[in-house]
Amino acid sequence: MSMTAAEIEELILKSFPDAKITIDDLRGDGDHYAAQIVSEKFRGLTRVQQHKLVYNALGGKMGNELHALALNTLPPKN
């Protein structure tokens, strides 16, 4: 079972309501995505900490319904 980009975005927005999110289906198969997420919640955090927050937002779907997600996370530019 795969996920749609809209489902991924919905899950992320629950934890990051301020986020600007761009999601690309890399292979057109609904299993391999790349996401850019811009949120103030990332300010001052390491890249690893940022990615952990996103994986937590996905609620255990990573590795199950969602096979691969390349992340680019960053705080907004001032």
C-alpha cells in the first residue's frame, strides 16, 4: 500500500501547521518521494533533529506505507 503526496502533506501539516511543503513523486509509483519542508520549528535544530521531527509527524508510516522519502528541511529565510 502506498501513500499519495496529499496524504503525506496532510500528516506533516498536522505537526507543522506553518510549513510550506513541496512534494515530488520521484518515480511516479507513489512509493518514492522527495519533500522540501520549510518551517519555523526547524530553526536552531540540526538536520538530523529536523528529520526526526518529520518522521515523527508521519506516525510510523515511513518504511511501511511510505517506502522512501528524501527530505530537505529548513527554517524560513528572514
